[in-house]
Amino acid sequence: MSVPSEALPSPPQPSAAPRPVVPGAPRLTHARVPLLREISILDEYGERRSIHIPAERPLTVYVDKRELVTLMTLGAMPELLVLGYLRNQRLIERVEQVESVTVDWEVGAAAVKTHTGVAEIEARTAKRVVTTGCGQGTVFGDLLQDLHGITLPTPEQARIRQSTLHRMLETMRQQDSIHRKAGSVHGCALFCGAEMLMFVEDVGRHNAIDTIAGWMGLHGIAGGDKAFYTTGRLTSEMVMKAAQLGVPIIVSRNGVTAMGHEMASRLGMTLFGRATNRHFLCYTGFERFDSEPEPQRPAVRVVSG
């Protein structure tokens, strides 16, 4: 069923002016598909009406004609999703190693052509970990072992003020989104201070952060002075992916898992959870946070009758 154009949110785009790509950047298609699908439902009042739901679809990734993985995705920015996935899986170090990414939604495939191939791809993808959460993700290798070699900016180099955090949350509160229209998706955003540089939604939070990783790689954006925002919980996978991109601060509307907390503590990352309106919890990395405490609310006295 076709989707009326007015029902579709605007395609995800960086908030700032278009940025140049890095020299030697891969050639990318610009495959687009409807992000929503219209269906008929029956509600609790016995009334039938039409609503929109996210159009989840499979995208099988081939690297140099070798099938790698099938990603379940909304398909908002599939080329950047594939680039970021390869980068976060450590199959490539730089996007310049990729010659092209061609997405064809008629066959549900993304063909990645590299310049020199991926070294030892069989061995490097032999161990597969299925991660938690919606739009279930997959990572290759050992997460804990991959902590070695990750160096993040010091607290003196990368900090966040409480007022900046409040401005980030207000920006996200006002952001037009698929979630507002249809629910059932997660969103991720990249911030520099209180300025939102990039925002994207997908059926899984890991896809959204991979898409931002692809955008960062394509435009040569470093992560040391940035912060991630996500609507999803902070699992080990999300913490690891942010750390690999050099982003030391993550803000979530949701909470944190024990393994995500452990990883962030070991890496010296700052995690904020349950962050909405002016409320938040800082779980780790207090040394990066310039607190500006809210006034304490007066205690409520209960008078028995």
C-alpha cells in the first residue's frame, strides 16, 4: 500500500550545512524506500481506522561478493548503515578502504566493493555474538578483549555541563521523528556541545549508531569532543560502538545494563540514563561532568487525619 507523502517524516539529515566527504571516499548509491506503511486496525472502541507503522525490511550485505550478514532495518540511510557496520565491526579501519556501496531494494541487498579486500575475513567473522534488544544485532569477535587499545580523551579534554545536557534533551524533545508518528523505532543523535549534528532512526538502536558511524567516517568527523544520544538502553554493544568511535559521553532516555556499566567504567566513559526533560542519572564518569544541581524540592508533609 502506498504511503501518503505527508505521512512520512523528513529524511534524516545533518542539522548543519552539508559537509565535504573525505578524499578517496567510496561511491554510494542513494537508495530510498518508504519508511512507513499504512495499515487498518481495530481499536478498543470497536472502531476501524488507518495508522502508520515502521516498514522494517531485510538488507543482506555482501563484501566483495561474499555474504556477510543480513541486517533488519528501516532503510532510512542504508549506505551509511553498511559503512558504519563495517567500521564498528572492525572489518575496515577507514571508509577509504571501500570503493563503493550499492544498495538495491528490489533484491534487498547491499554490495560492498573494497579496494584490496578484507584481510582474514573468514577468521575475523568466525566468532559471532548475538546481542540483546530490539532489531537484534550481531557483533564479531570478543567484546571484552576489544577494549584493549581504545583510548579516549581525558576528562580535561572532553567534558559536559549540566546546562548543555538540558539543552540536548530539549533538542531531542522537539525533534520530529518516526517514533512520534508510528512508534516502534529507536533514534540516535550525535552532538557537539548542544548542537545536534546528525539524527537517524531505525528498528534497532545498534543500526542507528552504525548509521551515524558511517556518516562520521564519510565526512572525517572525530568523536573526541562529541556526545551520543540514544533512546535505547546502554548495553555493552552500544558502549563499545561509541568507544570505538572515540565518543566519551553517551546520553540515554533509557537505562544501562551491568555489562555496559562495567565497560564504560573501565574505559572512563560518562554515561547518563533515564534522561528526559530535566531529569537524569549519571552512572559513570562523574569526573567529566560539571554538575549544576537543581534546587531540592521541599519535602511533602503527610498529615494524618
